[in-house]
Amino acid sequence: MRRSRAAMVVVTCGIGVACLVFLLVPSIGAEVFPDLRAGGQGSDGVQAGNVTPAIVPPTDDEMLESLIAGGSVRLLELSVGQIGALHADNDSFLRSQAAEMVSFAGRLRLDAAALEVSPENESVRSRFITALDEFVTAGTMLENGIPTNRSVREDAIKHLAHGTELLSGTLQNYTAASSAAEPVGSTTPSDLVAGAAPEFPDALRPGERFIYDDSSGDNTASIIVWGVARSGGFETIGTKPVEYIPEPGKVYLLVPVRVTHLGYRGEGTSSRIRTPAESAFTLYYNGETYQPLQAPGPTSRGGSYSSIVLDRSESMEGYLFFEVPEEIDLSNAYLQVRIGNNKPVWHLDPTKSVW
């Protein structure tokens, strides 16, 4: 009976979180549940009279909101999946759901911790990270399969319920803080009204390398963006392939990214470095921003980029998949990545490539 009650807490809280996501942050609805055939994400640019929209990079506060809103729904899905697997005694499904939760919540935690949010949102980030820790704890307890000890199962469910409740409060608190900062009746950002800003005049060219140190300063890595390709569709490779077809008037833009671990200074506790998450990349085009699709894995067009841990001299490369307007002009397209305090930008114009 206690197990059923705890499960109901997760489901009830989970439904509340899902509702909060769409009521309080409605702009993410299309991003969280895209049609599998389309799989793309984008946001409409803001127009005000004859004002030319500027390319305005999202602030770290906005990125935190995106992490909270987007991550909450996926964590809810994984929580409900684990509860269902426990009740159905589906050991293999429980393992996969738990392992994905540990990985997904862990990546969100790293991304959230790397942001430089404003003081008023520091407590929100702290609450979000605490929630993620609850999900990691629950997933770790369940990733080896159905526990033989009933108390372990019940404790894992309690962690899932607590994490879900924390997410609910986090969404409410963040949205209230964000709304309070918005001028009443304002629909156009003040920096757009002030005039169009230059479109990344110091952007790197395709093929140019950006070198950076990790947060500890002990490891050095490089990242290269180059050779953009277009695609009218692709499918995943495996026993159950999924077909991705863009919406009418759209096309997939495949942006190859390579990250290399260049060296370790030997003064810290780890010689490994984690590559930037997919969510750290943003495509800018004509005043609009686009986030990459969630990494689909191996595809008919090649491997997809995803965050992994690299040791010394190791490297990884793969495609970021964006759904963009079919008539996209790459001379006006830029790709930015957040790496700690660094935000390098590449101009995607192939005519400016260094290769």
C-alpha cells in the first residue's frame, strides 16, 4: 500500500509539473514534444513596426529557464516510466529508464552549475540542482534492476516524488521572478527597440579552432565547427529506425562539431573533460534562434553530436541537427556554444571556411 501511495505522489506531482510547464512557460511546448517526423525546434523572432530584429544571445538566466522547463518534462516521463516498470516487474525497461535518468539529470546539473545567473535566480538554480540530485539518487538506486529489498524500492520512489515536488516549486518561483522583471504591456525587448546590434563581427570562420580550459583549469580542449550540410530528411540506424522529415518549408541543417582533449597539466584530480552539452549550442539566423534536436544517435547521414567525457588525446565528432527555413542563407547564420564563461561564435558561411 505504501508503495502504491508513493507512486501516486509521483504521478500526481508529475502531472502538476507538466501543467506548470505549459501554463507558465508556454513557449517551450513545441520544443518539448516535437513530432517525431519533424523533430525540429525554433522560435519566432520579435517584430515591432519597422525595427530590424537584432541577434540577441540568450542570457544565462534565460538558459536556466530553458533547462528547467525542458528538463522537467523529460524527467517526469522517466519517473513515470520507472514507476510503471516497478509495478510490472519489467527489469530491463527499469534499467534503461534509470540509466537514462542518471545521465540526463547529471548533464542538466553540469549545465545549470556552469551558468552565471543573476542573484535573484541563484536560489532557484540551487533548488533545481537539489531536485536533480534527487533524480540521480533514485536512478542510481534502480539502474541495476528491480531491487530485492522492498525498502530500497520505496526509498527510490520517495526520491522521485521529492524531486518532482521540487521541480514544481522551481518552475513557479522562476516564472514569478521572470514575470516581475517584465514591463507591463511590453512585447518588444528594449535592446531591439534601441536598434539592431552587429551580428557577431568577431565570429570565427568554419574550420577555425577555439581553445579553452575546463572549470578546474587543469585540462585544455579545443572545439571546431565546419562544413555545414543540408538534408531533406534522414533516419536513425538500428533495429527500430525512426524517420525524421522536416515540416513543409523547412530543411535540416547538419552542423559537424569536433571536440579534442589537448592536454592535462597534472595538477588536479582528474585528467578527463566533458564536452559541451547539445543544449549549450544555439543557432542564430535573421533574428531567430534555434536549438538542436536531441541527439538521435547513429543516422543515415552520420553520427550525431552528444556530450561525452574525453581523456587525454581523445576526440569526438558528430552532427548537430537543426530544423531551419528551407531558404536559409548561411551568410546570415551563426552558431554559438556556451563553455563556462566563454561563448565562442562561428559564422556558418561556407565561403569563409578556412579549409
